[in-house]
Amino acid sequence: MERFLFETSEFPKIVAENINGSLRIKGWDRNTFRIDTDSPNSANVDQDGNTFNVNSKSGCLFRVPLESEIIVENVSGDLTIKSIENSLNLENINGQVILKSVGSTTLEKVKGNFSSKHIEGDLKIESANGNVMIRDVEGKIILEDGKGNFNFSGISGDVDIKTKGNANVTLELDFDGTYNIEAGGNIVCQIESTINANVKFSSKANSIRIDTRDQNEIFANKEFEINPEDGDCKIQLTAVGKIEYIELGKHDHTSSSFGFEHLDNLNNVGENLNSLADGITQQVSENLGKSINSITDQISLIMDNIGKNKTVTENARKTLKIKQRELRELTKAQRDVLRKSRKETGSDKKGSRHRRDIRFHAFHQEEKNVDPVSDEERQFILQMLQDKKIDINQAEELLAALEGKVPEILESAKSESTAEGQDNPEETNDESK
């Protein structure tokens, strides 16, 4: 292994021109660009002011400032990028691409699979040969030419998808939003919203299934439309295969999806589950609310220090950005857990805002001693996991929150707060984060 170290500004431009191997890039809170190569004497770095051009005959690990501009032109292996607040411009990746907690991203071509989680900005993919899985994009998403299957949820902007495989999507509709999905296989489109939508369906297989509050039917048609008078957004679903359009939350807790068909008294079961869900939601809100309040207090303290002491402004400003990012991530995690564990009701816009007010009011409740997780609560969470209402990570978050454990993100925030104003110690050579 060979190591290179360069001092930079907060906003360097990092260009990986040709990497013959896999490339891993991770942001850190230092004005330093560090390169660790997999093989000695394999890398060449050209520096022009605050711009760095890197070529390597082996794989590399880059540690870069959080707000670096990243350009990756050619990588023969896999590409992994984490914790970059600035934009990403990616061109030709022969392996798979994994992104987590990054800024707006443009990807020209990936020959392997693509997966991402937490993109703060738009995501545009021109060509993807493998499968695509996307979670949580705070912007619009475009896939111009997908050749595999496509799966996404948690998109806050417009959607324009074209893929030759199947498409399994969960849409959180927004007013005046436009959602266009074309698939060479089947489409399963699930809706997590009370917003009315104008929907156009086109199925060459002549199979369109609609499961909403208003209807539950299968149409042997090639074309079909839903046109409510007060439609607030537009959805276009075009498939060579079948189309399923499902409104989530239309069933109550007595539905067969929970696997309680063998019980005699379904009404009692439904009431018990509703009560249990309310209890879980309240405890989760309280514990996550305490964590969010703690980070909010830290942000207020840092802002006070910035105003009072000019000598700590630089360190405090960097720490402030980290805390703000952690606060956004923790708040989103709290919102996701609540949405999965509790069915929201109501259909008007005013009602939706009212539910959000109630949800975040839990942040300011008095602290309470947290009771151990009961067998009933644990079984309910496991049942939601089995029914694929939540994934394994969300199940662990629910259990941790009910037990009163501080989420990992807050532990990280506390450790950073303790170290604020001190120099970061040098990391050991065996670091591979």
C-alpha cells in the first residue's frame, strides 16, 4: 500500500481519471485529501491549485473534505462513495456503484448494479446495465436507459424512469408532481399519499389491477385511466407486462396481510393491534424526539459560540454542518419509522399538515422512564418484518427506540461534540473506513 497526503481548501475538486481496480471515496471533516492505493508505485497525482487529477493502476481509497466536488471518469471495478455533501459526476463504471449520503448525482454509465441511499439533490442515470435500487432522494430522479429491474422508494421530486426489466416503486406523491414509469416487464406501483392523482395506464399484456379505497378490480384492458376532478398530480404507467396500482394504507389492521386469518375474533385482534401500534408509535416518538432535541441543543450552542468567539468560528462552523446533517438524517429516520408503524388517516391537505404537527409535538414531551420491550410489542414488530411492512434495519431501530437506546447517529454526534475544538488525532495506517 502507498499513501499520499495533500492539504486542500474546504472545496477541492477531485478527479479520478482512470482507476484500474475498485475506488472507495469517503468524506471527512478535514481539509486534507488522502489517497491509499492497493499496490505500491501504482498512482500518479497531478495537482493544479485546488484541483487534483488521479490515475492509478490499482484500486484506491480516497478520504476527502466533506464538500469536495467529485468527478469519476473511468473505473474498471466497483465504485463506493459515502458522506459527500457536494455534487457527484460519474461517467464509466465497469462494476457496481454504491452511494450513501451524497449530494446531487449524475451517472453516465454503470455496467453493474446501482444502489443508493440518502441523496440530497437530483439523481440522473443515463444508462444502467444491472439492477437499480434507490432509497431516499430529496429531488427528482431520471433513469434514461435501464436494462435490469428497478426498485425505489422515498423520492420527494418528479420521476421519469425507463427500464427494460420490472419496476417496483413506492411513490410519495406531491402536489403538481409528474411521475412517468416505463418498463419492459411488469410494474408494481404503490402509493403512500392521500393526494388525488390523474393516472394513465398502458399494458401490452392487457392486465391492469387497481386496488384503492374506491375500487379493487382487474381490467383486461390495454389502456385505462383514473381522472378525479380534483387530481393534484399526474402518473403515467406503461408496461409490456402487467400493471398493479396499489394504494397503501387502504386496509385496516384486520386485513389478511397480517396473517391472522386463523383467529376467530378478527375485530378484537384489529382493536388490539391498533392499540399496540399507538403505544409503539408513542414510545418511538418520545425516544427519537429526545435524541433530536439533544442535537438541536448542540446546534444552538455552536451557533452561540460562533457569534461570541471568533477564534473558534472555523471549527464551530464545520461542526455545525455535521450536526445539521445528522439532524436531517435522524428526523427522516423518525418520520420513516412512524410511517411504517402507524397508518395515517384523512385525505385533505389541512389534515395532512395537522398530522405532521401532532407527530412532531412528541419531541417536546416530558422524559419518561422507558419500560422494557414486551413480548407482545416484539411479536408485533417481527410480524411487520415478516409481512415486509418494514425491513430488518427498521425493525432494529424500532426495538432500540422502545428500549430507550440512543441511536448510533446520536452517539456519533456526542463523541464529535466532546472533541470539538481539539485537533483530530492521526488515524492509523490500517484504517479502512
